[in-house]
Amino acid sequence: MLSADIKKQLEQYLQLMEGDILLKVSVGDDKVSHDMVELVDELASMSSHIKVEKTTLKRTPSFSVNRPGEDTGITFAGIPFGHEFSSFVLALIQVSGRTPKVDEKLIDQIKGLEGEYHFETYVSLSCTKCPDVVQALNVMSVINPNITHTMIDGAAFKEEAEKNNIMAVPTIFLNGESFGSGKMSLEEILAELGSGPDASEFENKDPFDVLVVGGGPAGGSAAIYSARKGLRTGIVADRFGGQVNDTAAIENFISVKRTEGPKFVDNLEEHVKDYDVDVMNLQMAKGLERKNDFVEIELENGATLKSKSVILSTGARWRNIGVPGEAEFKNKGVAYCPHCDGPLFEGKRVAVIGGGNSGIEAAIDLAGITKHVTVLEFASELKADSVLQDKLNSLPNVNVITNAQTTEITGTDNVNGISYIDRESEEEKHVELEGVFVQIGLVPNTDWLGDSVERNKFGEIVTDRDGNTNVAGVFAAGDCTDAKNKQIIISMGSGANAALSAFDYLIRN
């Protein structure tokens, strides 16, 4: 069941176990059940700490990870391979008694939750966002005995997923009711449960030398460069890592041949925390104002932070097409991440809106999973690189429609089609399908700034070559600016550049 390389790595991890665990297995006669039995038996043969017991659980095939004589509350419905294998290994180690690597404040918040919390998370094993949710909820189950969590592989329980209208992963249910969809960190889950920080935690913070607004590649780079200069540095971010959290493969970050977005974010956060940086996560900026010697940043929670200089690095988000049906059918057939949600559309018909690199890459990926892919491009020709177009044109189950202006995404409970106008003939047409993937670029996260900082007609912050904005002491970096190219490596460079400019500003003022 396990390759020699995986077994070798696994043996090293299993040595970290501190006590015995019992795997309670509920299986039938199907192939997944046979594979599951083979997996748990193989694990038991690798460690004297692991025992296996047959039982009946809510779902078959599934297995739970427990301490002897105790139901810990962690269950895997389906075989946790692919990106979820790390979730399984961590569950083994943590249930055995090894303390999770979680901030003490978060551990206290988890312990303080009162009541019963039974979480269920639908995932796909190819989803790069799902393990963060699974691992966070597993940790909560380990720490608080009133919390349980079940990971459900949507492919192994396809009928159940369809019955519950699971059209995007991860999708989380709490006590049988919808709780959330998309990547959520442990902090975000606790905040959703009403256990996050409030404005009182920010009231007595001294003014910063440099306050970075935004925690993506530009913000992380800016914070590290500022802290290395000995400046009192803070980061305020609605989600550390930003858009990179939702990026599958990164293959153009020079010197790193290939990595994945969540792993990149973990490394970035770890690097930032090596320095004395005050990281204020899950906090949305609401306004900016220059007052005397300080720039003040007002937060959505009502708090105000002061700093001698500010670096804006709020990044960008996926652009919506803004047609009827898009918002109504989000996660009900309308999706934005082909890597995560693509497996849920196996054997179905889908459309990809957008003919740039991201759109054509999405269409190529989806063609290997779905029955048929229709690419809709507004312009008269695709904008993607020729090598991607050549690959797309070689696929038998893809067709491309150019000069297509999307007018509506149709459906009842879920998506059932898409309507568009042929911009040449002005004829309105309709395509019957079950899914729509929107891939039409980015929009900067700068609406909250209003007129406080100069922005161009696209909403991008106008900067000079040193990262200066039109407001003294306020700098900007990354995808929220008018920089021509939006790339991780460029954002990180611009973050460093803005930090050095802020340092120069401070020593001169």
C-alpha cells in the first residue's frame, strides 16, 4: 500500500509518538475498504504503539484515531492520501500525546470553548487548501474533549457529497449545519466561533516605526527588512499569506524549483516570526489618516493603530464577472480554484471564463477530470502563452469560444448553464453545463482607502520607483500597486524596496 520511500519517511515520524493509539476501523467489501484495511494493518506492523480494532462507525469505510479507552474524536472517512496524508500523520502523533505546535493563546481559546462541537469537512485529496482546515479541526479535537471532527473524502462518498450540494472544498459543517467554505486557519475558525481577539487587545499598543498593512509576500518581505533594521515593526492582515494561500503550484520562484502556496505561506510566516514583529492576524483595515507625526490605521474592530510610517501591501483578489447567478451559485457550481474544486465536477460539463494563462491552465487541468470544457474569452483571441494554447488545442474534449460576453449563469439549486452574447453577431446563446470556473484576473484590495491615497482608475495605488505614495510616510508594495507585473517574486522585491525607503524616510525625519 505504501511505497518504500513513504514508509521510510513514515518510520521517522512514527518515532515521535509518545503513547499508544487505537485505530477503530469500519469497513465493508468495497475496494476503498480493502485498501483501508491494508493501510492500517501496514501501519500497525510499523509501530508497536499502533493497534487496530474493527468496529461500526457513522460512515463506512472510515476509521477513527483514538487513545486506548478513549474516543478522541478524529475520524477519516475515506483514505487520507494525497494532500491529506500529512493530516493523518499529524493526527497519529498528536493523539499519541505529543503537544500540537500551536500558540498558547489559541490553546487557551480552544480549551475555553463550551458546548458540543461536531465538525465534518468535505475535502478532495487533490485540494491544497483542505489540509489546513482538517489539521486545525483535528487539533481542536485533540485539545478539547467536547470537539469532534470527521474528514470526508468527497470522491469516496460521492452520493453523500451530491446530496449535500457539495460543489466546492473544503466545506465545513458544524452540528449538521453549514459552517464555512474555503481555506480557514485555526485562528479564523476560532474567530468564527466568537473566540477571537477584540479591540481591547490593541488599545495600549505603542506607536510603530513601520506598520505593514497586508500579510502576503510583499508584506512579509517588508516586515522582515524593517525588523532587520531594528525598527519597531507590526503587520496587520486579514489573512496572513493573502492570495498565495489559494495558489496550487509555484514553479517560478527563482531557486525553488517547485512548491505549493500553503507551504510557501508557512515558510514566510515562520521567517517573519524569527524577528520581533507584532503580527496581528484576522484584522481588516478600515481607514487611513495622516495626523501630525503619525499615520493612523483604523481597524474594522474599532481599534486604531499608530505608526511613524506605513507600508500598504494589501494585495489583490479574484475578479468577479458581476453577472446574475455568479453570487447566487457560488460554491453551488460557480468556483474559482480548479485544483481544489475540479474533482467535484468529475464526468460533468464545465466552462472556464477567461483566456489568459490562468484560464487556459485551468481548462487543461479540468479537461483531464470533466466530461467537457468550454472556454469563454471576451476578446477576439486567447491571451495565454502559445505553449498553453497548443496543449489546449490538442485536447479532444475542449472547445474555445472567443468574442463571448458572459451575461448570466443559470440554475435552480445548482448551476445548469451559462448564457453569453456573441460580440460579432450580437446573438445571445446558451450552453448547458454543471460548473463555471471564473479566471479573469485580479482586482486590488484598496477600496478601504477611499481618497486618502492616490489610486489609478483600476484602483491600484500609484507609487514611484521607491514605493512612495502621494502621502508622506506612506509606502506601497505588491499587487495592490500600479506595478505592471504581478508576480510573487516581484511583490517580495517591492516589499523590501518599500521597507528600505521607509527606513530612509525615518532617519531623515
